[in-house]
Amino acid sequence: MRKSYRVKKEKEFQEVFFKKQSCANRRFVVYVLEKPEQQHFRVGISVGKKIGNAVVRNSVKRKIRATVYQLKASIHPTCDFIIIARPGVEKLTSKEIQTNLEHVLKLANILE
């Protein structure tokens, strides 16, 4: 996924967090910020140290990014959202991560 589709800066992360519009399931928490003037969506991914070491965390991030890339066509273009992985997600397969992520994105009304 191109860098223009990512929330990278700390200020941008905090802006999404302070709006406090969130949805969650057992594996993920999603914070959403609507930006009507935006051309396409942007996503930030956060995987904490409780998940595992750097190798495990990066593996989880890659699986999440791959899922978001697959869902790219059906995601609302006018929002920034942050995906936070909860402990236990490191044990899931790519397909299980995709299923859980689709579920929480539908709860957050991000998927069309």
C-alpha cells in the first residue's frame, strides 16, 4: 500500500484518537475520523509489545495491511482510521485476521 494511504505522524494519530469514535471486537479496535474533503482513505496500524517481539509484530502488521489492501475497493474514501491489534491476534492465520478485520470494519461503518 502506498504511503499516501497511511496515517504516519503522531499528530494525525492523536487527532483520530481524540474524536473517540471507535468500534471493537475481540481481536481489533478501530478508531475512525471522517474527513469529507479527503480523496482517499488513510489507515494507521498499531501493534503493541504485548503481542510479541518485533518479528511477530511486523508479521501481524503485514497481514493487516494485506487485508486492508484486499478490501480497498469497498472502504469509504472519506475517512482516516486506526487499527489496533489486541493480544491473541498473533496466533491467528491470515484468513482469520481477514474475517475479524472485516467484522470490526463493518461495525465501524467503514466498509460500503
